[in-house]
Amino acid sequence: MGQRKVCHHNPNLPKGRPIIFVLGGPGSGKGTQCDRIVRDFGYLHLSAGDLLRDEVKYGTEIGQECEQLMKDGKLVPVEVTLKLIKKAMKENRNSTTGFLIDGFPRAVDQAEVFEKKVGRPKLVVFLDCPREEMEKRLLKRGETSGRSDDNMDTILKRFDTFLLESMPVVKYYDNLQPGLVIKVSSVPPPDDVYKEIYCAILGFRGEMDTDPMCAALHHSDSCDRLSFA
């Protein structure tokens, strides 16, 4: 990839507010881990999927355009998703310590546009989960969620889209900057998964050694799986 000039900060967004992306396949546990990050760090959680579903729910023009795409497990145009995310960020610029975005970017072109128009994330968390486990979780969730995309036909389409479009995003960020991406298995219990994410966030905040558990992880063999920005 050739060198290119990139603006890492957009003057319309608040300075000093870190951005964290949480990436992973459907059912990998993104929402569960985001809830814990919000609890401990006070970041504003923005789910690209929830923002789009709200548009569908309220019957907006954007919602009407995107409803069928979501049912088909396809990606919504980047301009639409980015517009909703930027709007939410601007509206909350003075009331949060950082931004936690899950479900975006889902394709490399989305990552490139975000990099250009908003900035670079401080950390990219990739939740690694086998397809069989994600499928089991989604079918279980579909029993009570009421979501139109929690059915077997759409689930399979979402898996295919994730592998074709979203997995390259992880590689994109891994190549973009050393230590920007951490890969965490989301198969263990949620609290165990969160320990690694929690320590990674402390890492880029320069607070790793303030937590005994994270300090021990950082100096043990297990930290080989983590990269710190």
C-alpha cells in the first residue's frame, strides 16, 4: 500500500476523545463486551446496526432504503452509515470520554472513508469466534430478540458477507499501524474475554501498571496475543 496523506483528526469532533472499534462476526459478542467497556470507561457506545434499525423502526427515508438490504444480510452504503455515526458523535461530543463503535467498519472502503473523514481509532478489538459458536448464539438470540435478521437464512448470508467484506478490515488495520489491532477469542466466558480488552484499553491510556491484573498479564507469556498502541 502506497503512502498517503491522512488527517487523523476532524475538527468537528472533540479532541482527546478516543475511538475504539469492536469488530467480529455476527454473534461474536460485540454488544456484551461493549456493555462492559461502557461500564468501566464511560465511553459512548454506538452500534451501527442499532442506528440503522432505529431508522427502520421510525420509518425514515434512510430506514426504508436500507430495510431490505439488512434483511438480505447485505452491507448498507458507507455514506449512510457514516452519516448516522458522525451525527451521533457530534450530538454527544461534550458528554462522553470516548466513542465505542461496533459493527463498523464492515468493509475496507468504509474503513478508508472513516480514516479520511473522521480519524483513526485508538484501538481495534477483533473478537475471534468459530462460525459454529456464532450460529448457535444467533439462533438462541432469535428466540427472543424479534430482530428480522436473526433467522437461519439471513444468518448464513451475514456470515458470508462477514468473511468476504469484513475480515479484510482486520487485516487493513493490522497493516495500517503496528499494535492497532488486538485479537481476542470470544469463546471463553464473557468476563474472561473482557480481561484482555480491559487491559488493552488501559495500555493505550498509559495506565497498564496501575492495575495488578493487567500488569501481570503484560509481563507474562499470555500478553504475546496482545498488541498495544
